[in-house]
Amino acid sequence: MQLLLKLTTDSIKEKTRTNDITYLLNNEDPTWAILLYTDAKGAGIATSRIKDGFEKNVKANDSLSTMAISMIVGIASWDSSTMKTPYDLMNAGIYETQYDV
């Protein structure tokens, strides 16, 4: 599990910019959040880049390559009319993971 957590964190860091911020939200059910300074289109591009890099890194790792491991991603944008706290944004992103295809 430690190997997978490190590989995931490294994959995210490799594919994001230095001004994007990565958070590990939950160790029990590994969940990361990335605060991207971009618009919805840029977030979609970053998501694809991160997922592709993660998949490549898993396949390249002898210990993990034979396991069924996938990354699920949800994208949410700040909406000041419905969101009042940072937790609202975080929860919207987690909710969106239910629709990742």
C-alpha cells in the first residue's frame, strides 16, 4: 500500500505544474485533491495527463503491474453562488468521482 501511495503521489507531481497544490485527503480510502489554477478545459487536460502518467507508472512497476489498479477522477469548479467553504468544493469534487468513466 505504501508503494502505491508513493507511486500515485509521484505520478500526480510529475504531471502537474509547480503552482498546482496536491493534498492527500484520506489514507484509509486513498483520496487526493489537486487545486489547479486553470479553467475547466485545462482541468480536463490535466486530468488526462495525470491518469495516463499514473497508468504508465503502474504498468512499469513490477510489484503493481499484475494488479487491477485504476485512478478515478472528479473535476469541480468553485461556484460562489452555491459554495460557501473550501469543503463545499472538496465535496463537489468527490461527488464527481462517481461519474468518472
